Amino acid sequence: MRHMNRIPLTTGNMILKLAILILMSCGFLSCRDRAAGPEPESDPFVIENLGVVFGPWNRETGRAGDFLFRDIGSIPKIVSEFGTEVVAHDGSTKRLPTIDFVVREDAPVLAAAEGRVDRIFYQEGARDWEIIVRSSNDPDFEVIYDHLVGLRVETGDRIAPGDTLGHPRPLFGGLGVFELMVTNRATGLAYCPFCFFDPERIEEAREQLLRLIHDWETFRDDITIHDESAYVYAGCLMESMMSY
């Protein structure tokens, strides 16, 4: 694993990483216009949060909002970027159209956008649930929340940003995991959430995510865990890709 070959946080390395963080917090052109179809006559589809609560890293408790810092070798990352390349069961590689978060198992998974619960699926193998919320403002868009337990919603429920949908699937050591995916039915693509983020909230959200990544690397004393120089948006290695 990458964390086995650690590069310590020297002063020079720290300056380089902070420079990248500053650049990543600057504005980018939105990739909203790449989605098919004209803007709807009603309010557009907007992402207002990433489904989690961010917060300052408390070195005594290990908590950072909904996140819990623990030095567990099998969890090198608590944020897996959109477009991350992984090895499939058959040995081939593929890129994931989701952002994955490892948080406290009792943390709420929050609705990232408005909409209505369109479909809910139980996943027997993982013993958890997938929730698909279809936007009411622009029905081509769906936000998919995967690996949830303790659901608080049912099919047909109207959802507002920030509503609690459930909790992450437990892993171990008080940690849980869930995935967030933004898709468009017309294009068949999954998108980095920042492509459609609320303009009034996007800078704060980017800074919070990048700060979390920086704090995690500091905690693990390894600046190679994340490659921020490869980001097109914070936490995203690509703007869009084919969804599942």
C-alpha cells in the first residue's frame, strides 16, 4: 500500500502541498454546461453539500466533524476521489464514479441536494441499502447514496438538502463507509459533485475537503496518500465519466 512507503512532511514538502491546496481552492470554470439539455425553467439542479459534516481536526479526540482519524493500515484513505482507479475482481482496472467517505459509524448521511426518493435497493451481499434521489428541479439528475443502513426515508419522500437519509455501513473500530454519486439520465454520465455545486457554498466546501485531506496526510505523516496536483476539482480526478 502507498502508506507503507511514507514520505515525511518536511518543511519543503509542506510548502509545496499548501501551495497546491491554495491553487485548488481557487475558482474553476463550471462543467455544468457539459450536461445535455438546456437549463430548466425552474431552479437548476444544485449540490449543496457532500453528505457529511466537516470540522477542525481535534488531535486529542481524533475527530474532524463526522470523520474519525485512526491509524488503521487497511484504511489508507478516508476520502477516495471521484475517478479513483481500482483493481476489479477479474484483475482489470476501472475508475470509480463515486466519492467515498470513511466516517464515524454513527454519523448521519445527509442529502446533498433536493429531490424525491425515486428508488431504494437492498444489497444482500453488503447487507446495506442504496438510495436514489431524483431531482425535482431537473429530473435528469439523480444523486445516489450507496452503502447506507438505518434508513430514515422511504420511496416517494420529498428530500431537502441536509435531511438525514440514514447512516454509513459499519466497518470496524467505530468507522463506517458510504458512497456519493451524481448522475445524469440524459447523458449517462456520472459527474464530480463540484460541477453542480451551489456557487455560494462551493469555495467553503472545497476548502473544507482539502483541509481534511491535508490533515489526514499530516496525521499519517505521509504526503503521498493523495495527489492534489492531479485534481480537476477538489477530491475529483475527472470531471465526468460513464456511470455504472
